[in-house]
Amino acid sequence: MSKEVSYLNMNKQYSYVGKSLKRTDILDKVTGRGKYIDDLKFSNMLYGKLIRSTEAHARIINIDTSEAEKLPGVKAIITAKDVPSIKYGLSPARYDENIFCTDTVKFYGDKIGAICAVDEETVYKALKLIKVEYEVLPAVFTPAEAAKEDAPQIFEEFPGNVNTEIHLEFGDIEKAKQEAYYVRTDRLVGQRTLHGFIEPHCAIAYWEGKRVHIHSSHQSVHYLQHHIARIFDMKEGDVRVTLPYVGGGFGGKVDISGVDISAVALSKITGQPVKMFFDLEEVWLNGRGRHGMDMTYTTGVTKEGKILFVESETILDGGAYSGLGVATSYYAGSLLNVLYDFDNYRFDAYRYVTNLPPCGAQRGHGQPHPRYAFESHLDHIAEDLGMDPIDLRLVNARKANTVTPNGYEVKSYYLTEANELARDASGWKDKKGKLPVGRGIGVGNGGFVTGAGFCMYRTDLPHSIGMIKVYDDGTHAIVYSQAVDIGQGSDTVLTQMAAEAMGFPYEDITICTRDTDLATLDFGAYASRQTLMAGWAVKRAGEDIKKKILIQAAEMLKVKEDGGYRSGKLMPEELDCKEGLVFVKQEPGVNITFAEVARAYFVKHGVLVGRGYYHPGKLGGKHKGAAVGTSPAYSSATQIAEVEVDMETGVTKVVGTWDVHDSGCVVNPQLLHGQVHGAFSMGIGETIWEKVTFDEKGKLLNGNFAEYRMPTALDMPHVDSLVLDTFEPNGPWGVKEVGEGATTPTLGCVANAVYDAIGVRVAELPLTPEKIWRGLKEAREAKEKEGK
Amino acid sequence: MYLPDFEYFNPDSVEEACQLLLKYGSKAKAIAGGTDVLVKMKKELLAPEVIVGIGQLSQLKKIEYVPGKGVVIGSGVTHNEVQNSKVLQEKYLSVSEAAHQMANNQVRNLGTIGGNISNAVPSADMPPILIALDTTAKIVGAKGERTLPLEDVFAGPNETVLEHDELITEFVIPDGSFTGSTYMKFGLRASGALAVVGVAASVQMEDGVIKDARIVLGAVSPVPVRAKKAEDFLKGKPAGEEIFAEAGVIASGECKPISDIRASAEYRKDMVRVFTKRALNKAANEGHV
């Protein structure tokens, strides 16, 4: 299935890092023993749901809950008047969301209130009895409508419905324009998509005295704790967040969804545990998925294809609230500079408010659409210059140890090698330009940050803290971290790292994560940060343990008086510890078990604890928005797809895919390949099938997996996942990310393969059979007209 | 997404089921696999006060060949049972394959063929191929029974000619002279997608000449329809790609599709052309597939 090519990181002899060890959660998950939020039950638990708007934009005249309150079993109904009147969000610059709508509803599905009852059935019955009277207001559903002069204003604070406006310029565009040999403009459109995780949002809250305990399905225990404390004016120490296993996130469980806040509020009122849960359709209504983006790029190149300048304008359909959208808007422009090395760059972006569910982060945050657009644009430039598309990319690929014009320091970066390996592995040279009509091959590049350089809310806290405790008798260790395993496997990877750093058996370590009371600070699973950031903290905690073990062991080990490599008292630096055995480096026969040493330490000093700290330090430039896109390390990747298009029906079948990832040292190859397979599935779905669709009144049309079509196993091609296995100086053991970056090249490479197959650029995603059919038909008709 | 309250009956025979349906009239609904009715109830599109379960009736669970009559398919067999039936795989692999193309494995495992027909969704996968093979439906009611050509069972989207007390009990694919048949489903993904267009074709070939043909179109009209002009055009013509392509154009002119979230009418019409051509080719050259 997958090949590994050892490259640039040859010199490693690790016990656990770099091996496809069995996942820590695998037995729980395959046997069904593992608990997800919906499996949790507490005595006297009540069941609740949000009351949602049935208008896209309207003033609330009256909410009549009297009939619902009379229904036996209904325990509480709350609306805006019953909760703090504080606004929240994820970016402090744009806290614009109320717990419940105070005056107007801003999209079909907006939160009006919450209700809880003794069982689910009663909740659904009661929901139907709540009568909301509206004064319907004119609404806008596209950025174009929102931008009209006479468009209704959705927020007072966003005149012209512009939620975020960005104008960044680096270098000297005008000068570069004079020097350009060839200039081309392309406009491409990416659609609104959703994450497609199978576990809907859910939260259970109950109060223990002044403290509240929330169980949730979320991507960050820390952010949830922070925002709940802020919203309810509590101390963070009085909010405990615990997550059971999480059934996927992909960026859709970073925001506060409303189940969390309302569970806390309703549990306070009722004095009972309250479980708030979404039906599947509500996951779509909650939204926070990929923004629709309309992207225009103008690029000037030399005769050899070297990019001299890029001017870009991106218009984002933001939906009703900001959420992570400010960061999305910046991300849409800022990472292009990492991928390709050019000095002169202008990025303008406008994020519009529309009366639709809010958009936010989705795997590759802000990247996949711009990558799709720019990679398509590059293929046209290559074609116009008569160049091979990969050669054009090789001319412009960024190199290691460089700094981007927008101030990012890029250490390891092997995009050139990724392109070359993908080209050779896919048989590109035998295929490009040589395949029959209807068959095509395309390339796309991408990559991502390995953790964001700054916390989403402003704080001086370290980004990750690790702690390891060894059992009294030295036979077992517990790793503590608030890192969140949402299925990507961070628990496994961090356990491997702890084992490696300590020199202790992987199978004798338990990891304690996803709990603000028990585990130590980490910002959670977003921006592809866990392996590097939580990894550093855990590595350092492991090394702290090992240091203490070697000091203790030096007192216990004796080298032979005669025949040994030397005699006398040992120093700790003469020792090493691997896989549970402490030994003299020069004479490994002289050794003692980790457990014996750890027990002796315990007898003498008490508990053996290791501590680790990670902060990325100050990163980035000083311009407005300079923080977004900063990261200690950047991954890069090249993907190639081969497709077959039915020229009569427009159906695209992806027949082969290749991914070459420059993701630093690979801690667990199996998990990396899993990410790459998943990324192709997600990316192919977004290229060909998926689009969140609404009717003319803003009502969601496809909030289910039947009509929001993601690829099934039967739709998936063979995936050839290749690893460069590079080394990143800013990562523990040289690691970088793979989770999000792997999705960023997919849309572009599949779209380019389709273009190669049919010779027509369908410039708006998704490339549904009908759009391809229409594109072919229009091209045919235009040709006929020309012929006449 | 919660089922409303209802009364449930579990009759021992078709006759008892019909009596219950007669008694409760429009308040009652029969279910077998429940893959359509229960979903509609959860979505509040349907609120029967009484549900009559017929999925357990063994008399509806047969697939057999009766010499002189044809292949008899009980209405209570699931799509997976149709798919895996030795009788059908031998005689009409095309029917077995059509069942396999329906929805996804979970639905095929529960949903019955009788339910798929009675639910009368325009995009249903089983009606086109069965109509193309001149299938008849036996309908049993409280007051007696009748047999209709399957194509006469449909009255409109989600509507059949069945009375409240009537159930389809079996389908018969008569021994006929068709030499080949096939159903081509065009959905927007490999599994778990409704047909945007479904075309079934059957042909009777004799020395390279088309003696008779049926073309049945799904998802492009309120009910599955035969493209009769295209059928007539084919009769007596030599089989060949050009002839089939022309038949596709004619069939395309006979359908009246709608535009919806899945496809436009214009696209559907052209897909009727494409898949009529392909289905005829396949049925003429490969037999019942």
C-alpha cells in the first residue's frame, strides 16, 4: 500500500518514535467499550435541546413558551432574558454572538433559547409547542447581495456587512509588473462545505457547589473552560471540562456550539445534570465549516516561470457570525508566501456577513480553496508558457531556512523534493500530455502550520505543559496533557514520545488527557499543533524523569573493579536508559531496571514526577494580522491525482492518487498514512461532490449524509502515501504536522487532473457531473459557432 | 427526530393484515422493512395512528420459479434477498443487479421490494427493470384480489392505485421472449445515492434484429414511464450503436423530468439519452445483466 522513502533524517535509532505502534485507544474503539459523550449517563439527568429560528433574518416580537411549560416533564425553558447578556466568539476582536438571540435572528437555525425535560421525547414534544412570533426582515445570502448599497445591515458594527477587511502588501508590485514577461488573471470559486464528522455536538453539565463540571465533545478543553468562565463570569478554576472519546472534529468543534453554554445554564436552574444534544441536521445549522470563497489571482512571471508578483482578491461568505472567520480570512492569503518564494505580494480580502450558518475552520483552515485556486491558476500559466506544471512549481518552490516576505521563518522545507518524488512515483512523465481524452493527471501543492504561533485569545500562557508521574513501584507511568485526541491519534503519538524520552516501555504508559482538573495545560487539537507542541512538553517531561532516574541509578550501579571499562563511582552522564533498562553506555552489560531505580527514588524522595514546558516564543512580523500564520514549523506536500472523466455524463472517477509529505520525523507512520487517506477522501469529496445548499429563503436543504454527499469507500481510489521523513529543528525529534496540510493540495490536484482530462476549466467547485457536462457542452457549442 | 405514538399490529396473515387496514382506513399504514415509512414519520411527513407490520409474514418471503408462470417474487423479500437469489441470478441477473444498486447495504438488508414499489418514489430502482420485463403485481385486499401490470400500479409520486386495504403480495416476471435486459442507475456517488436517472431496457433479439424492446425510465417523470416511441422505433431494426443512439435521442424527448437539488431537467434529459443508448447496447449484447 504505502512506501516510505528515508530522506534527510537518516540518523535515528529510536525505540518507539518512528514506529507504527498499536493505538492506545484501539481496543476501546473496536470493542465498543470506549465511551463517547452520548454513552454517558448521570442520575436525574435531564435532556435538552436548543430552540432554533425558523427565519433567516427577523426581529423577534414574542416568544410564547406557556404551552410548552404546561407539558408534564418539562423542567425549564430559557431565552435571552435568563442568561448573561455577554457576547462571545473565538477572536476577541469580534465577539459578536449572543448566547441566545436578543433582538433579531440572523440565520435559519439561530439560537433563540433552550429547553430541558425528563426525557428526549418530551423535549421534542415541547419544542413544537413553543411559538415564536417574528417580524421578517430582508436577508442576504451571498456576499454579492450583502455588498449591495441598499442591502439590509445585519450588524450595526459591520457597516456594508463587511465583517473583516484585509489589505496587505509586500514588496513592490508596480515595479514587478514592469519586469514581468507574462501576466495572467484567473478567477475561481470554492464552495461552502462542512466537516462531516459523525458524532454530533453534545454536552452534559452539572454543578458541584460553586464549580461546574462539563462533559463535552470538543477540540479544546482549555478554550471551552476559558469561554465558559468568561461567559458566566466565573474563575477558570471553578470550571472543569472533561471529554470522553471524541468522534471527530476537523475544526468544527473548536467554537462554542451552544450545547455547552445552555447545559451549564439549565443545570444551574434545575439543579440536575443536563444533557444538550444536536440532531445531525443541527450540525449543519451550527456550521463553522469551510467558507465559500471567490478568488481572483493575477500573477506575473519571467520567461522561465519565476513568479515576480501575485495580486489577489478573496471574497468570503462568512455566514452570520465571526467565530474563527477573522483568522480564516488572513489564512486565505498568508500561507501562499510559504509555499512559493516571491517577494511582491498583495492580498485583499473581504469577509461578508450573510444570513446563513456561520463559517469557520475546517481541516486546513482557510487553505484548501486558495490552494485550489492558485494551483489551477499555476497550471494555466504553465500551459501558456509551454512548461510542464511540475517544472513551474520547482522553479518557485520555497527552500529551507528562508524567511517569507510576511515575516515567517521557515526552517525545514522540502517542497522541491516532494514534487520530484511525487512526479517519479506517479509516472508523471509518461502520462502528462500523453493520456487519451477523458483521462488526465494533475498536481497540487500545499502544506500548513504546525501549530499556531499565538493563542486565539490573547494570553501569555505557555502553549503546552506536560507532566509524567511514575508509579510508586516504578512499573507504570501516567502522562498528563490536555491535548485532545479527536481520532487523529495524539494520545498514541504522545505516549510514544513519552516512552522514548523516558526510556520506558510504551505498553507500560497510560495517558491522561482531555480533563482540565487532571491533566496539564494544552490548547488542544486545532492548527495541527498536538504532535509538535504537546510533543515538546511531553518530551521535556520525559527527559526530566530520565534525568532523575540516571542520577538515582548512578548511585546504585557499580562497574566491576577489574575487567570493566573503568572502576569507581559512576556519573549520570555515563548512563542511558532505554525501554525500561538503565545501563552504562560503555558497558551495557552493567544495568538495572528502570523500575528498581524508580522505586528507590520514591523511597528516598517521594513521587517521581517529570515536568515539561513549551512556548513557541515570539514569532512573526509587525504588520496588522502578522500573527496569523506564524508557526514554529511548516509542512509541505505534493499530491498528484489521475482521473477518468466520462465525456458524456461528466462523471469523474479518481483512479489514482499520490501524496508525498514533508512532515518532518514521522512518529507513527500508520497514523500518517491514515491522515493522508482521510485527507484524500475529504478533498476528493469537496472537489467533486460536496456543497452545503440552501433554498431561496436561507433554509438548509441538505443537512444529512444522503444529500450532502461525501465519498464512500467505493468512491475512493488507491492512495499511495509516501513520506520524505525530513527533520525539523523546531520540532521534538524533528516532527512537523500532517493532519491539516494533507487536505490542502487535494482540491487543486484533482481539479487540475479534470482540466487535463477534458480540456475545459470548470472554475467553480464542486466539479459535479452536471457542471462538467455543461462545461463540455458550452465548449462544444462555442467551437461550433467559431467553425461557422 | 422522534417517532410519534402509534398503535402497532402484528398480523399472522395477509388476510388479517388487510382486515386491519380496512378497519383503520387512512389512519393506518403497513410497514415491512420500515426504511421509508419510519423515516417519514421521524421527519413528520407521515403520522399514521396505526401501523400494521407485514415484514414477518412468511407467505410474502419467497423467490421461486414456477414453470409456465415465471419467476415469482414475494413482496416481503428484501433487496439483499433479491440480490442474492440463485433463481434470479440464473434467470434475470439484471433484476438482482438492480437490487444491488439500491441505496446502501443497511437499507438493502431491511427494505423490501414490495415497500420499494408501494412507496412509489419516482427514482426507485426496482420498478424500471421489473416493468421492462413485463412484470405483473398481485394485489390482495379485504374484498378479494386482482392482478395488474406493474406499470399500471403507479399513480403519481408516492401514490399507487392500491386501496387502503390492499397490499401487493407478489410480483411475477412472466416467461417471456426477452433475450436481454439491464438496469442502469445514474446516481451521484457509488453508494447511498438516489438515481438522478434510471434506465431499464429489455430486448428480444433474433439474428441481430430487434424483434421487441422495452425502455423504462425512472426519476424523470412522476411515475416510471416507458419510452414507447423509442421502443416502436427499434422494432424490426438491426441492432447497432447508431440505432441505439437514435433510440436514446427519441427516449430523451419522451421524458418530462424536473429540476431539483440533484440535477436540472436539461441534464436529466440528456442522461436519459446517454443511458438509454448504453442500456440497449448492454441488453442486446450481454443478455440479462
